[in-house]
Amino acid sequence: MEVEASPSSRSLATDDRWTHLQTILTRSSPLAHPEFEASEETLKFIQETCRLLVVGAGGLGCELLKDLVLMGFTNIDVIDMDTIDLSNLNRQFLFRPKDIGRSKADVAAEFVNNRVPGVKITSYPCPLLCNSRLRCRFLQKISHHCVWT
């Protein structure tokens, strides 16, 4: 009996769900930026090299995370210091009633990571700026410089 490889064990570039994106990225277009060169490496760059930061996991951040993942980006950081409130549930589709009181960044990252194989979203539930009592994990990770407020 043959068993199909799990989505996480297959290469992202050869995964069937990316064929439409691969077609777009390997064909030039009159609407593309003049410096854009269509190539096979573009999809590989998006999936393996490119790292994005989404600031905010609220109404716009939820939509943006979904869109970025569906475009093929697989390495995303999301930062948000807010927690989920009942009033968020009607417009922020990544959150459920059981998530009320939890960090928006943590829940959004968990939801998308569990839903889309091969994606790695790292959450940072902290302020973007640091102060003397709190040093944000994200800023410590990307820089040795901290903005003191």
C-alpha cells in the first residue's frame, strides 16, 4: 500500500497548492515592476528566505496574515500587545470565544500554524518599544539596540 507524503515532508516548491503561484511568478507581465524578473527562484525566495513582520493581529492583521500565507510566505513574525475581547470576535476571524483574554499575537500564530502546513508564524505579545522594565523578545532577537522610552 502506497502512502502519500505528509504536507510537511514535501518540498514547498513542489507542493501542488503552489502551482498557481508558481505560474504567476515565472511569467512576466506588463503590470509588473520594471525590475521584476520572472524566475523559478522567486517562489523559493518567498518561501524559504523572506521573513516578514506583521505589526498588529487585530482586524487588519488577521486579514494580512491570511493573505500573506495564501501568497506563499512561510516565515512570518507577528507582534501585538493586545488581548482578545468579546467585541473582537465579530470582525477578527482567527479568534473564537474560548480565546477571550488571551494574546492576539499568540492566538493568531497558533491558528494559522495549525491550519496551514509548512508555515511558521512566531508571535511576540509585547510592545514594539522597550522600556527599562520590559525588554521585548522580538527586539532582543533582531537587534542589540533598544529604544528607551
